[in-house]
Amino acid sequence: MLALLKREISSFFSSIIGALVISVFLLITGLFLWVLPGDLNIIFGGYASLESLFYLAPWVYLFLVPAVTMRLFADERKMGTLDLLLTRPISEMQIVLSKYLAGLILVAISLLPTLLYVFSVVRLGNPVGNLDMGGTWGSYIGLFFLAAVYVAIGTFSSSLSDNQIVAFVIAVVLCFTFYTGFDSLAALPGLKSMSETIRMIGIDSHYSSVSRGVLDSRDIIYFLSLIFFFVFLTKFVLSNQKK
């Protein structure tokens, strides 16, 4: 499993994919937070806060993570190497976890440079250091879990097709549905009595809860359960492929 994980990580950084993902994420967030005028601009907002980053990042990852994960299995299927991989002395779950962790590590690396934003906002605060660090670290934890779910969804989507574009579209639709789709569904007049239950199925309510700096075990269990669910589904697809 470790050898496969190293191979996947190496494939990300030996090609343009790794650098491109990190660069695009930093470029988009940097432009909106520091350059382009608008509600998301930290300097124009006048408050020492990184709320703009944690509002924007899930939407950027909504497209960026599927772009990373779409090739994980789709490329193997297209090149015919998936069948060969399945004959190796390694379980389907180990294969899935190797590819999942490789995608997650790349996304986590893209987050690290944003710590410069934290330093910048701390220095720009009046007085210096006037930043809610509890809420900030809570938001980072929430964003990491959100990205982890996106990677799990993207890995599953990639296992469904040998076409990377199809895998990308499926992943974007599923990520969008889980991030904001259930909130939209809960807002329908006919579902008012079930609105809170429906909203709790979606990611946004749990992401918002963790972002307040309070690590509720229910939110952590939700994220881990969703990750396990899509990882298991991916393993199920691979098991059928092996038959």
C-alpha cells in the first residue's frame, strides 16, 4: 500500500497537476482576498478576519478537488492498468485508500501556504494580533474535513468511468449536492417540518459548526462517516470490476 501511495503522490508532482492545483487555489483565493475589490476583500472589509477565505475555499475546492481526483481510477481504466493492479497481492481497500490518501495529501499541501494569510491578518489587525485564533483553527479543521469528503467523493466518481471528464462532472454534482444541495432542499415550503433533518445531511451545517471553533463529536462523526461511505462505495465498485 505504501508503495502505491508513493507512486500516486509522485505522479502528482512529476506532472504539472500538483503544481497547477496548488497554484490555482492560491491564485483564486489570493485575488479575491487581497486584490479584487468586493465583499470578500480583507483589506476593504476593514476587519481582521479570515471568514472570506473559509467562505470561498469550499467553492474553489468544489471544482479543484474533482479535477485532481478524476484521473485516479479513470486513467487506470482507460490505459488498461486497473485490471493489472487488481491482480497484485494488495486488497481493493488498500488500493482505494492509497489513491484517496494521495489526493488528500495534495489538497492538504495546497492549504499550507494559506497560513501566510493568517500571519498577514494578525499583523494587519489593530491592535496587532486581533484575530480569533480559536475560530480560525476551527475553520481550518472544518475546511480540511470538507476537502477530505470532496476527495472521497471524487475518488468514488473516478471509479465509475474510464472518462476523466465524466468522472469530473459526477464529482462536481455530488460535491455540490452534499455541500449546498440539501440546504436548498430544506428551504422548500413543503419540507418545512423536516428542514432541520435534511439540512443536517448536508456538509455546510457541520462545516459552519466546526468553523465556530467548537469541535463537536457529532460533526466529526458526520465527516468520518461520509468519508467511509464513499471509500466503501469505491471499494464495492472495484470488487465488481474484479469479478
